Amino acid sequence: MKLLMALTGSLFVLFVLMHMYGNLKVFAGQEAFDSYAHHLRTLGEPILPYSGFLWIFRIVLVLSVIGHAYSAFYLWSKAHNARSTRYAVRAAGAAAWRTQTMRWGGVALIAFLTWHLMHFTTNKINVNSAVSDATIGDSPYQLVVASFQVWWITVFYLAALVAVGLHLQHGVWSAVQTLGWAGTPGARRISQLLGNAVALVVSIGFALPPLFIMFGFVK
Ligand code: HEM
């Protein structure tokens, strides 16, 4: 179960890095951003139909989310049921905080993702009353810019990115060890550094477009 969690988690790390890279195209302007979104749909053509690659990727992601959550709940309930009586001394301090942030942070991330998919993918919700639906049209760039001009949307996404960062920090650290790199204190230190680095790169990389849009540097 830990292996399933580590492998599906590694796939999410690859996905968020790719997604973050795509989002940074906001700085290259509307055409670069929108044509990136368009190319994601024509990838693999003509062997695959339009959006074929994207759909394969979506199915793999959904199965991975199910596998990741299932293994989390399995390990969670196993830890809970392992003893009929409670430990006199429970995990305290840093260990308890990590367990709680992984569990509740994971649940919060699922909630964020539900909103996020409705916001940008399925319903394409325009939350900015100062921008007309006609202006947004079918441009992902316009939808992103209009959204993050609304300060509370930006604050909400920044809060979600804190949850993403904390989850990645511990998740990467844990996955590296599950995948076999735990033998020495040096290896553990490197896995910790890797967790910190991935968490920082991803949360800062994702935070830049909303911040630049909210402060009016990207229009
Ligand atoms: C400020 C941060 C973020 C922004 C501005 C953003 C923006 C977007 C946009 C514009 C889309 C639609 C892409 C399209 O239809 O071409 C999208 C889709 C998506 N985003 Fe994000 N995103 C952010 C953070 C995240 C994070 C942290 C995650 C994961 C934890 C995530 C997961 C997804 C997923 C799964 C999709 C659906 C991809 C698909 O199947 O089409 N996003 N995002």
C-alpha cells in the first residue's frame, strides 16, 4: 500500500511540475498560453483522435487519485485498528503534526481539486463581474486573468498552494524512502532536502501567475 501511494504520488509530482510549467506561459502572453492549451489537445494526432492523449492522461490521473486515496485510508484504518487499546504515549510534536497535515491536507486537496476542475475545466466559471463572458470567450488565458484579478480567488488559491506545498514536502520525503533510499542518515537528509525543494519550486511556481495578475503586472 505504501508502494502504491509512493508510485501514484510520484506521478502527481510529474503532473504538477508539467502543469506549473504550462501555467508559467501566462508570462509569455495570451497566444503562448492558449496555444499551449490547444497543443495539449492535439498531442498524438493523427494516431490518436483530438484530445485523445489528454483523455488517456486524465484516466490515468483519476485511477491514481483513487489508488492514492485508497491506500491512504487503508493505512489510516490499519494504524487505527492495530491496537484495541490506545497507546499511553501517542506520537507527539512533529510526527503528530505531519500525520495530521497529510491526512487533512489530503482531504482539503480533493476539495480544492473539485472546485478547481469546475472553475477552469468543466464549467469554466467566470468569477469576475467586471469582465464579460464574451471577453473571456473560449480563451483559457482570459479566464485565468479574469479569475485572479479577484483578490479573494487569489487568496484562496494561495491557501490551496500552502496545502499542496506541505503535502509535497512530506510526501516526497516519504516516497523517496519507500522507494528504497533510506539506509543511511545521509540518504534521509537528501530525501528531506528533495521534499523541501519540490515543495518550494511547485508552490512558488504556481503562486507567481496569480500574484502577478492580482497586482496588475499581467493583464
Ligand atoms: C495557481 C494555481 C493553478 C492555476 C492558475 C491552474 C490553472 C489551470 C487551468 C487554466 C486549467 C485548465 C487547462 C485547460 O483546460 O487547458 C487547469 C486544469 C487542471 N489543473 Fe490546475 N491550476 C493551478 C493549480 C493546480 C494544482 C495545484 C493542481 C493539482 C494539485 C491542479 C490540477 C489540475 C488538473 C487535474 C486539471 C485538469 C487537467 C485536464 O484534465 O484538463 N491545478 N488548471
